[in-house]
Amino acid sequence: MGVPLEVRTESVLQGEVLRRGSGHRRWPDEVKGRIVAETLVPGVLVREVAARYGLKPNHISEWRARARRGLLAVPDLSGAAFVPVVMTPPPDAPEPPASGASIEIVVGDVTVRVESTASVERVAALVAALRRRA
């Protein structure tokens, strides 16, 4: 009752890729990692690497995202590197509160000071209680 499934293998980068009769291929993680490593060499375009392996660029982009999250191992390849990410606050960002700083909640004639380390839930509960009182 089932449709016969043809499975062939092809050798890519010293790894086996399963090719099913439908044309879909299953890429082992070690092969994905080596392909991602190729895209990390400066000057190499993802679309060029994708074309070389008969892939769509979005597949490799998805694999690259998995590698950045630590979900896909990428071997060392001469010249390959992730671009370092540098986090800096925007120029108009407020300074983070100093330790020991507090938040003032004023409702009517009542002022409540809460440590800046208080949870959002705690602050919201205090505001709600003060509004019910007012």
C-alpha cells in the first residue's frame, strides 16, 4: 500500500548524504558544520556555497544560526571565523541604576520607595494596592 522509497547516498565532504526518491536530502550534522565553516571564510558568499552543494541559501543560513546558538558544531577551517559581536548601549540609553538605587512610586499623597532590584511582579503588586487605596 505504501509508495516505494528510493534511497541513494552521495559523498560530500567525506560524509554521506541520504537522497530519497522525492529529491529530499538528509544532511548529517558533521557535513552541515563543514558547509557552514566554508561560509565563514572572509569574502565567501553563502549563496556561492549553497550553489556548490545544490542547496538553497536559506538552508545554510538556518544552519549558521544553529551554529551561533551552539546547536551545530563547526570545525576549524583556515580563515573561517564568526564576526565578533560587540554590545554597546545606544547613545540615548539611560544609565542603569546604581546599586542601592530605589524606585519611587507616588499615588496621591502616598510615596513608596522600592529597591531597584525588586521584581516587576512586586512593583506591579504595590502599584495595584496603592491604586485600590486611592
